[in-house]
Amino acid sequence: MKHLGSCLTLAAAASILCLGASLPASAAWEPTRPVELIVPAGTGGGADQMARTIQGIITKHSLMKQPLVVINKSGGAGGEGFLDVKSANNNPHKIIITLSNLFTTPLATGIPFNWKDLTPVAMLALDEFVLWVNADKPYKTVKEYIDAVKAAPAGTIKMGGTGSKQEDQIITVALEKAIGSKFTYIPYKGGGEVAVQLVGQHVDSTVNNPIEAVAQWRGGKVRPLCVFDSKPMAYDEQVADGKGWKDIPTCKSQGLDIEYVMLRGIFMGPKATKDQIDYYVELFKKVRATPEWQDLMKSGAFNTTFMTGSEYAGWVGTEEKRHETLMKEAGFLAQGN
Amino acid sequence: MEEIANLFQGFAVALQPFNIAVMVLGIVLGVIIGVLPGLGGANGVAILLPLTFSMPPTSAIIMLSCIYWGALFGGAITSILFNIPGEPWSVATTFDGYPMAQQGKAAEALTAAFTSSFVGALFAVVMITLVAPLVAGFALRFGPAEKFAVYFLAFCSFVGLSKEPPFKTIAAMMIGFALAAVGLDSITGQLRLTFGSTELLNGFDFLIAVIGLFGLGEIFLTMEEGLRFQGGKAKIDLRVVLRTWMSLPQYWMTSLRSCVIGCWMGVTPAGATPASFMSYGIAKRVSKNGNNFGKGEIEGVIAPETAAHAAGTAALLPMLSLGVPGSPTAAVLLGGLLIWGLQPGPMLFVEQKEFVWGLIASMYLGNLVGLIIVLTCVPVFAAILRVPFSIIAPLILVLCAIGAYSVHNSTFDVVMMLVFGIIGYALKKCNYPLAPLVLAIVLGDKAEEAFRQSLLGSQGSLGIFFSNTLVSSIMILGLIALFWSVIQNGFTRLRTRTAAA
């Protein structure tokens, strides 16, 4: 029915769909038609920015003979994009860039998807999370902030974040557990909006990614307190108030034993062959070597860990278990899961 | 005065031959994108973004923002000619633009729409030039409660005026709200009303609904009426542009009001769509020709178009100065800025003067170039209506299908569009107004989100909507708009009573 409808109304699109199946895998595979890079999030967000930068780098340095097309499929917290790639059996011309919703969306909504339905290609980077407060507020350290949260009646301190039952709220719940007090979590559509709500003092703190809040930090509007990683970020260039990303202490060193980083990685559809995976791994190695990629990493203070193959799959497996535990404790699992 | 000096420097940048060429190319591409329903400004800019990576950042952003202007202009064309809004903010333009086209006044409607767009955008650019820092600060005061108040005002200023029976208006609006609720609930992260179907994960996209309800519904009606396009006798004459221009100055009050509404909505940033609806609603209420609205009144084209463009332009201000996009297209432009290593935010105006003022100067020039290009094409656009309906109807259908498909690259959407077309036809036959339904689909989930965010923050107390002067005054304006006809009746009765006594 789906194919019939598309062939009737849209011959061009249908031909792409119908041709999708079964291309014989030969040695040193290469794409034979345009490659779709699916973004399971809206335009303008972190994953979208990264995907479009990759597209720009590949175009500018002619790293592929076929064009790369970025397509946003953000419906159902990204579920639309994951299901699309899951159904792309034997279609090596469709890849997807993921964020934490790879785990959180199926757990929270119960849609029929698991990352094992896809073929892992490569981890491109890890995105950091930083605890931010408004610069006009008196708290200068994590301890001062925690004391203020504890002193306030439970639920009166507002934490702003991106999405519901996703990474920002998971960190918030972990914070509540560590502090022993309650926040009121307010979900917004995008990270940039969250940062501005903090500047306007409509929320009291956020756990924005560096790239989402850096502009406000440089403008002297927000203040970073700590980073949710095992070690400080690697970038020592000065950003604001004579401080760089490296000067932000880890939350653990400040008495908040919480670590959370977010995957920025590439997956393919089911049943990809080794040649096809190798092609994309090599491609992304070339992308990572370009100065444009280095600039993006620096501006967003990314953790530049790169992984492929079984090491990558192992990492994703561990993260999945961790998310399941975290979300179960927070009561975020969909009924029937 | 430093701003003026900077602006002239900006003009010097924007007037380089390469940048002018880029500007014209951007406008033409933008108009094409705007005409294709579904492709839309945001998608168009996203698709063309990689093209610009090899250019210097200033030229690149000039090209992208010109695509944006072009799409804003282009959205009006299909709204007026075929009743198919290419962009959400063009919906209100169809209310009077399409009846005008049916009466053979397509050229007048197009001229009015393009000129109003230009006026609105120009007003917003002047505002950006003069008061950028002040206005940017105002946007920060908008939390969830203030945003909800703005949506509330948009609904109220639109609902109170409907000529259809209130019951039908409310029924249509409730259908819209129900459709808007489908998909992921952003507050709880749960799926709603999808009934286990993975196709409904995304909810009903506004564009699919509008292409179906307005575009297809209209084609079905025309088919029933005997395959005739009533606008076929449109004259092709460039003089009609001048004639229309002569008549425009008398609507200066509507224009000015719409400019202010647009700028306000763009900066807050609620966006161009509520601005266009609100402006149309208020114009209908206060204009002395108010009763003709919906039957082909030129003022009903001027009001929404002016406001939409003032808002679309003003939306770039919070993007540049705060890093918050006021529209989906602005969000893609924002992504572009980051790729060129330009960090939007409070420091952009300080650190990247040449870029910012080059962009602002290109807004002036881009709009002017855009206006000249689209105005010279008015006769051509209007002439499309002279093509026999039996030829153009299948073309429109194909265009609609492509548009619906390209929103999410999904064939399911094409089927949904057909379903909406049938619904639109049925509702029109039963005299249910479509506008409140569409308004609810566009703004319903946003209003709901803002409402629930506010209540989360206030721990469930409704007092938050009257907690400071800003939010209270917007809410009270909304209530006045909602009960306007009652208040007016009351006054009239009071006056007659005093006169009698």
C-alpha cells in the first residue's frame, strides 16, 4: 500500500524507495546514490548542527562522490527517525546521527525500537553537560548552590531542560537524589531556549550542553558551576571572566557524584556488510581530521573520544543498561516496559 | 549615532557586486521555495545551507537571509491565487486574498500583499537598526506565562469576531485542538492519541492539514461547481500595480498597527503566525469595512501580510542578540552562523560588527530587490489564473502532493492530505469556519505547552497569569478582545438608554 501510493503520486521518490533493496556488496564498497543522514531531532538543535557541519565538510573537501543529504525526522522524540532507519534493511545509503534519545525514547514511549536493531558505525564525540546558574545569583560554587536548594522549600527551585524524560531530566533526578531535595523540572523545546529562560530568570538553573550556553556565558549572563564528567574538559582557551572550559571543576570533585555524557555517534540500518561499515568509518575519520571539525569540537567543548566496532558497541550496551537503571529509578519507563 | 556609521559601513559591504548577485539569486530561489507548499523557508534554507559553505560568512548569510525574504514574499502567491498557503503565516492572507482573486482582482491582491510585506519588513529593520539593544532585553522578560498570554491574546482577538454561529466556531476550534494534541506530549514525554500507530508519532503537521483543508477542499468545491475558475478574466497589465499603490496610503493606520503587532510578536519571540492572525483579527474589528472582511477586502490582505513580515524580520533580532531563533527558519540560520564560527549572543554585536551590520544592510537592500522582482512579476503570476481549470487543477494537485510529501518525506502525509481535503470540503459544505480549526492546529500545542510550563513553575497556581504587569496586561487585553462584542453591545444599549432618558 505504501509503495503503491508513493508510485502513484510521486514517481521520483518512489523510485528511490523501490531501488532501495539489495545492492550486491562488492569489495571496497562505495555509495552509488545520494546518502541520507537522518537527524532524529529538529532543525537548529545540537545533533542537527553537527549533521549539517558534517554535510558542509564532506561537500567542501569532496570526501564523497555522492552527495550527503541531511533529513530531520524528529517526530515522537526522534522515534520517527529511528524507526525509519530500522526499516532500512539492506539499505546502506541511510545513516543516522544519534543523541541520548537512542535509549530514552524507546524506554519512555514504548515504541518498538532498540539500538540493537541498528548497526553501530562510529562514535564521533561525546557531549558534555554543565550545571549553570544565572550570573546575577550569589552562588559561586556548587556547595553554595546546593545549600540554597536545600534551604528552599522542596519544589520551589526550578530546573529548566530540553525535553521530557530525556537526558536533562535524568540528570535532574540524579541531582535530586544526590542532594536529597526536590526541583521543579520545566521542559522546553530546545537548548537555546533553555539558556535564555535562565538569563531571564524564569528558571533557577540548567544543565545545558556547552554549545547551548556558551554565548550567554561569554555575554556574562550565566555562570558554570561544574561539569558532569570524570575529568575537566580539555579546552584551556579563555572563554569568559578569564576562565576557560578547563577551569570548570568536575561535579564529583565538588561533592556531587554524578557523571553523564551524551553520545554523538553514527549508526546504519540492519544487515549492513563489513565493507559498508568500513567505508563510513574511513569517511568519518577523514571528517574528523578537517579543521572545520576541530573548530566545532572547540566551540562546543566536546569530548573527542572516537570509537568503532566492538568497542563502540560495548560502550553503547553499557550506556543502555545505565539509562535503563536511571530511568527506572526516576519512574520514567513506559507502561509495559 | 555610532549605529548609523556602522550601518553605512554595512551598506558598503552589502553593495559589493558579488554580494548583490548573491542577493538576487537568493530572492529568486526563495520565491520558488515559498511558492512550493510544504517546502517552506526552513527546509529551503536548510537544503541550500551547504551551498554557502564556500563563500565568506557575510555573503553566505546575505544569501540565506535573502532566501528567507524570498520565501516570505513567495508564500503569498499561492495563498492568493489558489487558496493554498505555502507557509503558516500566509493562512490569514487567504481569507481575503483568495476571494479577491476569484473576483478577478488577483493583481491588486498580489500588489497589496507584496507592498505590505515590504512595509512590514522595512519597519522591523528600522527598529532593529535603532533600538536593537533595548528590544533584545525585552525578549528576556518572556517566560512561559507571558508566552501563554500572547497565544491567549491571539486566540481571543480571532475568536470574538467570527460571523459564523459561535457553536460552529467552537466546534471547529475544538477539532483543531484535538488534532494538535496528537503525537508526543512535550511536557510528560508520553505519546498521546497515536493508538499505537508509528505513523502518527509526529502528530498532524500543520502544513499537511492546511494544504488539504484549504487547497484540496477548494479544488473539490470548484470541481463541483463545474470546473470553472471565476478569476479567469484577470487583466494582465503592469499599470494595475500603480493603481493599487495609489489606493494603499489610505490604509496607513492598519499598516502601522500591523507593523507594531508584528515587531512585538517577532521579538518576543512568538513568531509570524500568531502575528498575522492577531493583526487580521484586530483589523477586522476596528476597520469601518470590517463587515466586508472575508469577502475580498484589500485591507484584509494588508493587515496579515504586514504583520507577518514585520514579525519574520524582527525574529532575526532575538536570534542574533540572544541566540534564540524566533522562527524555524531563523533556527536553521542560527545553525549556519555556528558553522561559520559566529556565535550568536550578546557578544556578536560587539565582536562581529562587520558581519552584523552587513546583514542588517542586506535586509534593507534584499527587501527592496525582492519587492522589485516580485512586483514586476505580478502580471505573470496573475496570468496563471487564465489557464483553464481542467489543466491547472491536476498541476495544483501534483504540487500539493509534492508539498505534503516533502514536509517529512513520508507518503503517509500525502494520504493524510487527501483525507484533510475531504474533511475541508465537508466542513465548508456545512458552513463550519476553517480558520479557527487551523489556528488551533498551529498554536494549540504551543499554547498548551506554555500553559503547562507556567503551571509547573507556579506549582499549579493560576495566579501566575496575573503575577506581574506585563503578563496581566496581555491577559486583560485578551479578555477584552474575547468579550468585545458583548462590551460593545453594552455600550450601545447604555447610550440608547441615556438618550431615551
